[in-house]
Amino acid sequence: MSDKVEKILVSGDVDGNFNQLFKRVSNVIQKSGPFSMLLCVGNFFGSDNSQWMQYKNGVVKVPLPTYILGPNHSGVTNNYPDMKGCELCENIIYLGPSGIYPCSSGLRVMYLSGMQADVKKKNNTTFIMDNILALETQATNKPAIDILITSQWPHAVCNFAKKAEGCNPEISGSTMISRLAFKVRPRYHFSGLEGVYYERLPYRNHRVLIEPARHVSRFFGLANVGNSEKQKWLYAFNITPMAHCDTAELTKQPTDISECPYSDANVAHQTKENVAQSCGAQFFYDMNTKPGDDKRGKKRRGDGDESGERRRMPPKPTGPCWFCLASPEVEKHLVVSVGNHVYLALAKGGLVPDHLLILPITHFQKVEKFKKALTKMFKKKGKSVVFYERNYRSQHLQVQVIPIPAEAASHVQEIFTDVAESNGIEVDEIPKLSDISQVAPSGTPFFYAELPTGEKLYHRVRKNFPLQFGREVLASPPILNVPERVDWRECKSSKEEETKLRNKIRETFQPYDFTLEDDD
């Protein structure tokens, strides 16, 4: 890993559960190596802070530098000896009401403590428009903000994306935080307080064909530490500070990107009296924008991105994606297990009852953990597994998981070759230690299969590729002998049957399901 890369942990509301937080953090560090810091959003202190004294007195050590936000209600302000920012104990630092924390690596973390309030109600647990304007000023003419942490969610964050389950930021969210995110364009934004986990689709920070491409932003709402619903409360990620990023890579747009959820119509605005409206459905509007200015009040002609060049947005998907968890089209009754970046689902119209799919949640392509777990599970059942994927006429990466009789494993490569020849397709074997990304450049249409005997087969798709090629191979008599099931549309089951089968597979997979204890 490059020395420019930072490994960061972010936690939701701790609520006084310090032992559970730092035990989990220690386990993550032991398993995944050292992290630069832990950021905590939401309520750090709770109604019961009996575990705190052992850390404050140094009896128990905090495993890594931990940065927290200020109080969100008056009941815990006594735990903060200096409301301007201070060290609460070794390795736990209260950042302060608002500001930018510049890391030695070049990473820039913007923080905003408390809840939105009217200027007349300003106290140690709230923020007003003055705080927002000061942060915007600090962020001007410098490398953009890498990470923004706020306790309160931004209002309107769910626009153009799946709605958050269990909360409504349209009511509880802050229009001032929406404005802040809109103006400073953080690469990552984390919030707490709502008690639910929510990973929003990444959103763009430029207007297509009008402005040059900019980096995207990603918002995460984190649940409470140790919540009974087992919703995700600890998030781990790697980030290279923007100051050290390659411009082309930084402004690359993911395929599942959405429009920016914020606009002049749903964020707070400064008035002549410099008074901001408290969160809700009413807003102040900026009447000072001049003709020729864009929505953010900048001249279109002179506005540029990190590269100073104008770029066109890559083509958007042609329609809704059936496989993105954030998409309303996804059939959630088929989902077997959900990891941090990848989920496991029952295939609709599967070749066999336990035909599965490994799918990135947001087109994220690290699926190896699921592959290893499924290989172990099917081996226990006396079966081998074929994994294949098709990057052709598909908006979302899908790794097909087909269990086959162990005795048929030795025939798979031969059948692949025979069926390929009959379809006029050339299939190449690539080195076993290579990765598909090394063979197929980004955007290349391909078919790729990993066989139970270790071979990796690759075909560069050009035109007229049979979409059911993989199913045709595995359905053939030497392997599964179900030629009538080549077309998945002829294999449909009722939702009740699919749910029953999903439950059976979920129970079988549970002993191998690393997501049950893997929060990072």
C-alpha cells in the first residue's frame, strides 16, 4: 500500500459504550493492520458513562487516536472540560465546535459539532449559519475536503437515491449541513444520531456537459454502537488525500452515480440579517445570483475542476439496475447475506436450486471473501463451484455461483472449450495467479470464468456473444444435465418458493458467513 494512503475507521453514536467500541476497534486493527485514526459521529457520551473513568484515568488504553464531535444536548456537556476543543484522555481528542483538521499526510477532515439551531438559541450544543459560512471560507482556494463529519444528517440527502429506512432526514436533517456539503463537496460525509445505517449512492458534483467533471461525494449514516438490530456502526476505508491524487483517477465517475441531492431549493441560505432558518421545509433563497452564474454562484466560463479541464460524463446506465441494493427494482427477498461492499443473493431462475449471485452493493468489485466462503460451504456438501461473470449488456457486475457435482469438475474446461467452438468463440486460459483486471482494461466487455480445478478462462467480447453462454456450458449433460434450464426465464418460481429457498440457503450459509461478525 502506498505511503500516501490513509486507513480510517468511522464510528456511529457510542452512547457511552466505550468498551464495546474499543474492543471491536482492537479486533479490526489486529485483523486488518494499523489505522491512522478513528472518527466518531453522533453522541459519544450517553446516559450511562460508567465505563468512561477507566479510560480517563489511563487504566485502560485507547488503541488509536480517536477524534470526537461535541455534545448534541446539554446533559453531557460536563464531560467536555473545554468547549473550544481539548484532549479528554490519552488518544481521545474533542475536535471543537467546527473547523478543519489538517493531517500530516495532507488529509483534510472538516468537522461540525452539535445540532442546527436558530441564532437566538445558539449554545454549546448547536451551530448557526455563522459556523457554516466560516467553514466555507476555510475551505476556499485549498485542496477540497476529503472527509466531512457531522452528527446531524443533511436534509434532502436521499434525493435521487433510495430512501433511508427507519429515519426521515427530510424532517430531522439539517438544511445548513446540506448547504455545507453542497458548497465544500466532501469526498466522504459521515453522520450519526438517526440510529440506522445508510449508504447513499455516490453523487456527482458537477452539471453534466456544462461543468468539468469533479470528484464524487459519498454519504454514510452510521448506526449506534452495539445496536440490537445489528446495523452497521463501524466503517473502515482507505483514502488517498486529494493533494496526492491523480486528477484523472480522482474525477473518474462510477457507473452507479446519481445527481447531487442538494440544490438551491433545499439548502439553507444566508439572509441580510445573517439568520438561518431552523431545519424544516422552509428555506431562504439567494437572490444575488447574476445571469450567467451557475447554481452554485460561480461563473460558468471560469469554473474548473481539479484538472482545469472540461470533461464529459461517461455514459449513464441505460435503465434502472435490478441488482443495486439502493435501487427500488432489487428483489430483496432473494438476498441471502449482505457484506460491507458485496451481497449474496439467490439467482432468479437458477440452473440449480442453490445457484447464487455475488453482487457488489455499489458496483464495488471485491468479492473474494464470498467466493472463499461459498467454496468451503459447497465442499462440505460434496460439491465443486464454478464462478463466472459477464461484463456485456449488464449494468451491474454479477458473479454467478454454480455448484456442480464434484465428479464433474474435471470435465468443465473441456465443455467450455467445446461449447465455445460451437458458438464461434475463442476462450483463452489466463495465468492462475493473474487477476481479471490485469487482462481486461476498464470498460472492456468480457466473459470470465474460474473453474474448480483452478483454471481461469477469458473471452474478449466483440459482438454477437450469446448471453446464456455460461448457463449453456454448465447445463450440458456431462455437468448438470439440465439443458431445459438454459434460459432463466423458463425457470421462474413464485416469490413464496424463492423466499423459502432463500431461507434454506441462508441457514446453510450461516456458519460460513463472515459478515455476521465483520463490521469493517
